[in-house]
Amino acid sequence: MSGDFEFSVPVLVIGGGAAGAVAALAARAAGAAVLLVEQDAVPRGTTAMSQGLVCAAGTRQQAALGIADAADTLFADIMAKTRGETDPVIARAVADAAGPCLDWLTDSIGVPFELDTGFRAAYGHSRQRMHGWPGHGGTDLVQLLHQRLAEKGVDVLLQARLVDVARAADGAVTGVTLERPDGSRERIGCGALILASGGFAANPQMVATHMPEAALARHNGHEGNRGDGIRIGARLGGALADMASYQGYAMLADPQGITVPPGVIVEGGVLLNGLGERFVDETADIAGMVHPVLAQPDGRAWVVFDAEIEARNAYTLEIQGLNDLAAIRHVADAEALAALIGAPAPAVAATLAALHGRDAFGRAWAGERAPQAPFHAIRVCGGLYHTQGGLQIDGAARVLRADGSALPNLFAAGGAARGVSGPSYWGYLPAMGLGSALATGWLAGRAAAALTG
């Protein structure tokens, strides 16, 4: 290590969200000394803005409930949803690692994951594979992971932002420069660097450059996702890929800013615009619905459901929060629903009456139950949750150059890395953001520890 560093560590992780925390835990479990650096005073990241749901295949939780799933099945679902346009190496690595990583987190780290049986296989998933911590969301998950970091002896440096990286003549990272809130700087050496500092959804300039169609969507992610790690990794020679890929979502309660859980649609809910009309097959694409919603008058819509549909989703923190804020409106019939929306009553009545067979948008109602009066409704807008493009990595989460060669000791995980959603929003699978973050963090931590061991 260069002598001008204040101190050095074998593995340095940038970012204290789920990807960074899991990377640090994995490296520590493999025997490496680790320092995790987080820019905020309280670690949150994109994970804390999420439902805390993780998609993983072949887990012991699935097996205990008799659900036959495997990495091969998840890989096939990823490739099908992305129309074969995602990186198959990363997709294979994530599909293979997600299940073992989740089992390790459950059995060795003590994260009480369970299979969310209320989330039916939908939106590209052919199996039930949503795992969560019942009664807890993403914020609780981050806090628990940091508790485990402390218990495992992993040092965490808060309120320190990565501003520069030093490297040797061969391209190997030798250390970093961190900046504190007061402007002071310190230099720390490292044997391997893991960039897990999130994506760039909170950077309007990068969003406008790479995904202009999402520029008008309301950002519903962590404000620290400015793309720092992505830009620094690119400056070091890392290639970028799928920078137009992201998770959009059409059901962000307006103005409450709470995600309406997808199960409301899966169980039979529909979206109506201000004219009282449907405008999309709500079951076709969980991320793609954001654009039809943004195209409606005022960029708003109403998700309409009923008491039975709400009851099936009542276990979620989101429905509980929406009820606490009185965001769920109750009306007696179609005429009252029309008055709530401000739409012509005949249009609303006609829309609801058409929910049978295979409707004009291609949604099949033969096996589904359409909402029944009295109706429940929530006003929603389109949101940009997180980006899915970033630094090109290989199956061990090593950052690659444009020619396919690996940078000697640089890794990327979570939002800083290229994900598995393909080139645009339509390739996103539910809970794949957090599933990929945990898997790539686990891969990066293990590989970094092996490199420096």
C-alpha cells in the first residue's frame, strides 16, 4: 500500500445499503478484515425505500412449503422477461447465487426471511419466490444487517463520501479519498474495493441523459443515488451497460408517497383515469405501467379494488400505512366512484361492466375476480424507483473494461452494477432489484476476500 494513506484495510466497501452490508458480511465471513463506508449519518439506501422483498429460487423456505423452484427456472424467467436481451453471464450468476445467499443470510446471519405466500407468481415470475421479513420492510432489513455487521466486528465509517480513487500503474485500486460533511478529507488504502453506492435515479441530469422518458416520473428512491460509484468506476476504466434500464412503478399513492402493493392488481384491482376509463392491461408489466399512467390527464390515475382484495393484502405494511393515512377511499357504488374521480358516471359504470371474459386490453377475467361494490380507491401517480444499469460486471461481480478484461481488484454490486433487467424498463421482474443487490453483494464480498486473503 502507498505510504500516504492514513491506514489500509484488505476489503473496502462503499455503500451501506443491502448490497454493501451483505458484501461486507460475506467478506468478513470469508476471513477478511473489512471497512464499510456510508455517506449518510444513518444507513438507508434504496433498500430502506423498498418493501424489503427479495426474489430468490431454490430456497429452503420454498422447499418447506412444497414449492419446486430452482436457479435454472429463475434464469429462464429472467431471460424470458428481458426478451433475451440481458447479460446472460450476470443473469446466470444472480440466479445461481440468490437462493444460497438468502439461505446463508437466514441460517448464518440471522435474517428471519420467510416466503411471502400472499404474493402470487405474476409479472414474469413462474413460481412464488418472494421472500420477506413479516411485519417489517426495507428500513428494518438495513438496520438488522448493520446490527449484524457490528456483531461480526465489521467497522462502519458514517458520513464519509467517496470522491476519488487512487490506482497503480497496472490499474489496480490502491485506496480512496473520502470527504466528510465539513469538507475535510482522509485517504484510506485497500486491497480490494467494492462499489455498492447505489444507482443514479436521484441524479436528474443522468436520468435525462440515459432515460429521458422517465424524467417526469416522481422519484421514489433514496436521495443519495446520484451515480457517484458508477461515474468513478467508469473513470477507472469500467464499462457501462443497460443505462436506460430502471424500475418504474405506476401505483405510488399521491400525495402520500406509499407504494400500493402489486397484490392489489394481481388479486383483481384495475386502474382508471380521470375520465373513468381503463387504459392498460394492469397485469402485463409491473414496471411498464408507469408510462401509460404518466400519459393520463395530470399524470394521475385511480387504482380501484374492493374489501376482499384489500383483505388479501392487509398483511402488507403498505396497506396498513395507506389506511393509517386515510389514503384508501371508500365509496358505495359506481356513481359514487365517478364522483370521487370526477369522471362521468356512465363512463365509470361502462368500464366496470366490461370486466369479464378477455377485455379490450387483453386482460383475462375468466379466472379473476373483478372489483365489486362497495369500491375502494387510491389516487396514484407514476414513480421512478431505482435504476438497473451500471458498471459491467462478470459472474464474480468484478468490474470489466469495454474489452471484457477485468480490472484487477474492483468490484460492483447492487445499483452500481449492471442488473438483469435488460436494456429498458420492460425487463424488470418484481423484487429483482433487491434480489440482485443481495446476490451481487454476496458474490463481490466473497471474491474480494479471496483476492486479498
